[in-house]
Amino acid sequence: MKGCVFCKLIQDKSNLIWENDKIVAFNDIKPSAPTHILIVPKIHIAKLDDLEDQKLSAELLEAVKQIAQQVNLKNGYRIIINNGPDGGQIVEHLHLHLLGGKKLGA
């Protein structure tokens, strides 16, 4: 989608830390934990409510597991999906936050 910052980042392979044919991952520029990775579908989907592809849903969760293993989050991690403005979503492109690298509070 024109003007979408994540769509632009997807095209710039230099920032990617993980990629497959449908999904990319890159470090968050304002991390909330020692490890803070954004996992983003390559196709533009504005928010979770707009995700209709069940296969892509499963592939996003599988990507979380693979990336967590790649970055050595052996002791656990948190996944956050903000949905819409009231849910705290700032960029209107579906993305999952993978947080870890320390003990996270409740």
C-alpha cells in the first residue's frame, strides 16, 4: 500500500533479520525489551480484523517460533498484536511484536 512504512521496509532487505516467501521480521526501532522484533506479512493487511487467510495466520505463529529459536529466546517470550487505534496500533499494517531477552512482568 502506498505510504505504508512497513511496506517500504519489506522492500528494503537490509533491515530484515528473517524472511520467507510470505513474512518478514526486523528489529523494532523503539524496543520495549532487549529483544523486540516485528513480524510482518509481506502483503498489506491493515489489522488483525482484516486477516482472513487461515493459512497465513498459522504461518505467522510458526514464524514466531522459528524467529524466537533463531534469536535464542530459550526462557520464553511474549507476543503482542495491537489491533486498531483503541488497541494501540500505530502502523496500519498487521504486525506481531516478539518481546524477550529478560523476565517480562505481568
